Amino acid sequence: MSDTNIKNKQNKHKYVLRENIDGIDSFSREISRRSGFSLKDIRTILDVITDIFSDAITSSLSINITNLLSLYPQIIPPRTGVNAYKSRMTGEKVIEEFPEARRYIIRLSKGLRDLSKSSFNNQDEQEDSSDSFNLED
């Protein structure tokens, strides 16, 4: 293992997210803080990433970023169904023909999904232990 890889592994958990990330600006600042790259460079990179995702969506292509996420189109076939909005407005069941539609699915990598599950389970264990009490006096 190279010195760079060892250093990266040691610094992997050096930074802790201090607050919720709300918006591209706070996301850019967090990346800049953790990476040491300038805020301007990070914003340029995020603009390029946004362009790549936009191109993929307009071209009906998939994106698979190993260990991060997958983005892929899902085609919904034409169907007959109830228009819930119109049904609520009129008070009667409104049946409509819906045309073929396309939506995009963003799926986190298995590692991130597992991390989410393990942190949820750890919270449950902590809550369970705090709810318990000792009958021995």
C-alpha cells in the first residue's frame, strides 16, 4: 500500500459533518473543507457533474458510479387509472388514459445502504439500553 493510501485511510474519519447540508453552497463548502481544494474549483467540478447528469437524463442514459450511486431511467408503460386530483375536485371517480412516462431512479450503492442500516440499528441499540433499568440495589 502506498504512503498516500495509508495517509488517506488514517484521515478518512478525521472530518465529522457539523450540520445538515442544505443546498449546493453548503455542500461545496464541506467538500472544500475536507479536500483542501479551493471553493472555486469545487464549484466548477460540481457544475461539470451537474452537466453530466443533465446530459444523461436528456439522452435517456444511465450513470453508475461504483461505491456511490446509480442513476437509471425507468419507462412506465401507458395505462388507465384514476386521476386523484380531478377525483378530489369533482367528488367523482375520474378515469383517464395516462401516456408512457419516464422517471429516473437514483439508487445508493450497497455500501452506503448498509451503512445507513447499521447506523439505524446502532441507534436502536442505544435507545434500548437507555430504556433499561437495573433492579439490583
